[in-house]
Amino acid sequence: MKKIIYSLLVISTFSVTSFAQNKNIQEEVKEKVIKVKDSEGEKTIIKKENTIKEQDIRFRNPDSGALNKEQIVTPIKVDKNVEVTIDGVKRYIDVDRSGKYESLGKTFYVTLDKKGYTVRNENGKTVANLRETESGNYIHADRSKVSNLTFDDAGNIVVETYDYKDDTFTKYFYKKVQ
């Protein structure tokens, strides 16, 4: 019985180690610590960005008996995730929309918070909150109204506000500066 177990163990060891790697894998982790001071105090944001690049290895003539074979260029699959820790609360995001934006001659700063993003003016005062919906859009909520917010391809903010009294929509654009 022992001989059978040992022989199975040896066979399984050789069968596992005999396969060659058929992918190039590169993993990169970037960690950034950001301290934000505002009217509510100082917050610490830890942003950890993990990028994994994976490429299949293929040869032009895999069945040839040549020792050095020519490799075919294959597409690279990039998988990226961002883990954000804000005052001890962890959440995962696809794209970090934080940055400096301008609209109508005023500067606004969009920063991550525990539930989404906070919009602050030049003085550091909170003017709105951004919360992501299930559809991938955002709700822009300030003291007087709630609006629909999207990001265009360039990363700029587009806010659509409905005015109940006039039964009209108004669009505001915030251009991304940084």
C-alpha cells in the first residue's frame, strides 16, 4: 500500500512540474497616501492601485524541431483595480475621478470620501456630494438641488439639472484641469 501511495506521489509531482509557463504575467502595485485638510478636519486617504498585465505566449511554428522558436505577438490583457481606504473604511473603485475642475471661472476640487466623492470650492468648503448609482452615473447633491452627473470621455463632468418650475433641463460642464 505504501509503494502505491509513494508512486502516485512521485507521478503527481512530475506531472505538475512538467508543464511550462505559457503566459507572461506582470504585476504592479502603486500605493499613494493623500492627506486632505478641509473645514471638517484632516482626512487620510490611502489609494492602492493594482495592475496585472497578462500575455499569452505563442510560437509561429510550435511543432518544428528548432531549439529557438519565433514568438508571435499576442494581445495584452490588462486588469486594474483600485482599493481606497479613507479613515479606515475600505472600498473598491474602477476609475478614480478625483482632481481639479473649473467651471464658469471658478475652481472646484473633487476628492474621494467614504461613500463617493466630495466637491469643494477654492476655500475648502464642501459644496456638493457625488454618489454613484447602480447604472454607473452619479447623483450630484448640493444644498438646493439633486442633479444627474456623468463623466465624458475626456474626464470632464457633465451635470444635468431639472428645474421643476420651468420644466426644463440645464447642463453645466466642469472641465478637468488636473
